[in-house]
Amino acid sequence: MRVLPYKSIPAMLRDNAARHAQRPAISYKKAGEIITLSYAEFYQRVLMAARGLRRAGMSPGDRVAIFSENRAGWAISDLGVQTALGVTVPIYATNTAEQAAYVINHSGARIVFVSTRLQYEKLLSVKDQIPNVELVVSYERFLGLRELPVYSLAQLSEVSYPLTDKEQQEIEGWIDQIGPQDLITIIYTSGTTGNPKGVMLSQANMIFDADAGLKKLEGLDPEEVFLSFLPLSHVLERTAGYHAALMSGCHIAFAESVDKVVENILDFRPSIMVSVPRLFEKIYSRIYENVHQSSTLKRKLFHRAVRRGRDYMLDLYIDPQPISFWRHLEHKFFDRLVFSKIRARFGGRLRYFISGGAPLDKTINEFMWTIGIPTFEGYGLTETSPALTLNAPWNVRFGSVGTLLEETEAKLADDGELLVKGPQVMSGYYNDQQATDETFEDGWFKTGDIAKIDEDGYIFIVDRKKEIIVTAGGKNIAPQAVENELRLDKYISQAYVYGDRKPYLVALLTPNIDRLLELAKTEKLPYLDVNELVSSRRTQELYAERVKAVNKHLPPYETIKRFVLLPHEFSIDGGELTPTLKMKRKVIYKKYRDQIEALYYEQTVTAPTQDGGKP
């Protein structure tokens, strides 16, 4: 493996605190005001947190949990734990008390950082299940109860007492002790198939991955501003939107919450954002909703701009062709009248998105490029820090997840499963040697994904190996591809396709509520609530028509023959989605089993096949 740019993330921060001392490092909003810490100030806060942790009894090698959404405190405490020679164990803010207790107990964490009273009360509710927790530290001030004392991060760090030269020298001595092979974190997988497993990642794993990703993207200018809104518990945000940003001396702005991302985009005007495909699906849907409600002239202008813009983009970036002066002029015209107005909603200076965590639909990706916001799709897993591949500027192939990062190897097993090797691959699962042994084969990490690799080395992910549907007729079907087609429809928000060992495919659909309510208003449909509207004959007939339209683009064996329209979306709170917005397929099937199985023996709403026949 080549020489890494830094021995550790804390060592990197120390260097940047000297190199970019007065440049903004992190920003956040508090009581309506934007607060910014320079690299020098941020570094001092990290050292103070490390000082406080050691004084509170933390020892080298201790695991320390962070139970919080994204915020400045997350970054300060994470780097403070590393600096004090500890290991960070993130917990998704959306986790239940029981899920948090599992992670705390399995990792052996004795100290837990929480963001708010809400997370503290979750811990309080399972106090008897986490007897080894000795200290709770909150990013906000509030009074805890005697049975579970809580201190603020400011109190722990003793921010009113600046570091003495002796203290700083001692703490920086700890930084010098951190080596590339030391653990940086244990990240618990989101548990789509059972109890989460603790992925052990080293400093070398994460530094290599961030650095190799930066090389693919041709580096970052320190002037870049990242808006961080994905959970830092998610390795994608942590590596691409946090480590890579700090490594490059960039400015990280923390969104107040996922619900306020749109508002915070205008507050911070980011130049780069990291996201999962669900955001792009919503962006695509919302833009087309707004166009649908505009005048006939504006609709025609938009659709022509997209058609001509897509062709221009493909000829410019994907399959370079000579472009005439008049086509350049035409594109400037459409860009000024249409695309620039869309980009203005993203703050006006967004240069590109990085997408990962799940497959990004090709149509949506092409649309993002067409409007002038390139979206670079990559692929990886928590176990690989995460990136294994990435599409890069001037080397994009839509529908693929790009080519391998440097020093990364890949091959396909006999059944098409993608196997990989590389410096970013984990050392194993914490306290689970059996699971570790099962996921490696002759030194190759088994990704669990079925893939294809073309002649130029671009990798195409078909689907999760365990999620491939084998119908009663013996057809192998990747459900995600069909689900993506369904989600592109303006009336469909989410889709779950089922059909393993069954004669045909069926689906659970969730409606785009805004579009459905608009239709009800236009057609003056009577209804008391959303449940009644969704179950009405008109709505059911509408969705049968929409599914029929999607079926026309699918081979006969992949068409949806019957479906159930749910009155609500899948959600994290409902248990259908992981904190990274992946569908928990087993949970969804168990929760809606009766409705799904009824589609195979009851005469319910049917989406006709291409020839109009019944299944």
C-alpha cells in the first residue's frame, strides 16, 4: 500500500489547524444565528474534549458511543475520542432505546454522548439494560436525573479554561501515538437482516478511502463548502462529507435537521453535498410537480430544455462530439431561462453531488447532469470504508457505479457476486469471528451484491444477492430495477416488489400524496381522509393505469400483475426503512404479509399485462 498522507485523522486536523488556522472549519445554526469555528478554534475544542474525557476516566482503547444526529458536537466529540486514544461507536439518532442499548452493550461503551434530552430519555428508559454506562455527556444543557447523571460537552471540556502549554503538549503526544492500524471506529450495520454487526475500521482504512476518493474527483479546493445532513453514523457521510472535507481544508456546514435541508442550503450555499438516492428522487419529483402546475408555455419550454439539454450533456461529457456554435448558444439560452433557476434553489453555487448508499436511477442521474449539477455515483459498503468505486469527472458512465479506486481489486464469483480486495476493507466484525470468517473467502471480501463489469472496468450493480427474486417459472429478477421504474412515475413515491417462488410479481406502492391530493381537488373527488381517498375506485383505477404504463417498458416476466396501494410512506419510525433509508425487505413482507399474499388468491386491482391479458 502506498504511503498515506497522514498517520491518523487527529494528526491531519493538527496539520490543518496550522496550515488553515483562520479559515472556517465548521459552521452551524443556533437560535437563528450562524456560528463558525476556524480550524484553529475547532482544533482547540477537540483537544479540550480529549482532556475532559481522560479526566473523566476514559482509558486508551475505550469505546465511546455517540447517540446523535449531525451537529458540531458530533465532530468535536468524535475527534476528541480519537485524540484521547479511544474508539468512536456511532449510534443513529433514529434508533430506538433498545437498539441503542444493544450497540452500547455489544461494544462495551462506558461513556455515551447524546445530542438532546430526547436521546437522554431513551437511555433513561433502558437504564437497567446498560449497567456499564458510567457517564452521559450532552451537547445541550438540561438537568438529568440522579439515576443517570448527565453533563454538558462544555462542562466536560471545561471550555472556560484554555489549555495550558503543558496540557497541549501532553495531548499532542497522544496524537503522536496513534498509528494507521489503530481502530478509529466500530460502525454497526443497519441490520436489514438481523442484529447489527460492528464493523471495525482503522485509521488507515478511512484515510486511504477519503484520499483515494479525492484523487478520483481531482482533489478539492479549500474554498469548497460542504453541507452535512446525512447521519455521520453513516460511513458515506463520515468519509466523503467529513474526513475528505477536513483533509482538504474545506468548510463543513451542519444542517439543523433533515427537514431543514432546503432552508439550510440557502443559509450556507454549499458547493458540494453528499447524499443517498432518495433525495434525488424527491428533487426530481418536486421539480416535475412544479412544472406540472405551471403554464402551458412554461411546461413546453421546460420539456424542450430537458430534451435538448440531455443531448448536449451527453455529447459534451459522456460521448464527446463536436458541438456547433449554435448548439452552445441554444444551451446558454435554455440554461439561463430554465436550469439556472433550478440551481438557484440549491444556493446558486452547488458544483456537484456525491451519491451512494443505494443504486441511483439512470434517468434521474442524467437529469441532474442536464440541469448543471453533476452527480457522481459511487459504490461501497460500511465494511469498505465505504467507497470501492466512483464515477469521476470526464469518466462517467450512467447506470454504473464507476471504476475501482486505486489499489482496489474486484472479481466476480461464479454466481455473479462481487468480491473485492483493497486497503479500505475492514479487519473484521467486532467480537464476531464467525461472521468475519463467513464474509471473507481466500482473502476476498464478499460484498453480497450481484454485479457486472464491462470491458472498460465500469461496474454495474444488479441487486443484493439475497434479494434476487426467482419466480416459479425460474426467472431471476432484480427487484430494485423494477422498483426504480415504478418510482419514476409522478404518482408513486415508493415501491416494494415481491414474487420469490411465485408465478408473477406483485407490488406494494405508496402514493405521492401531493399529486394525489391535487388530482382529488381537480376532479372534485369526495373523501374524508387519505385512507378513503387511496381506497377509492378512481384512485385504484388511476394507479392501475400508471402501473400498466410502467409495464410497457419491462419484459413480460418483470411486469407487475397486481398491487396494493398503501395510504402512507415506508418510514424509519414504521420500521420499514433503515436509518440510511434502505428498505427492510423482510420487515416489510412480515408487516404486510396478509395483503401481499392476498394478491395471489383474491380478485383485487390488477395491472393488465402488455397484451391486456390477465395473469
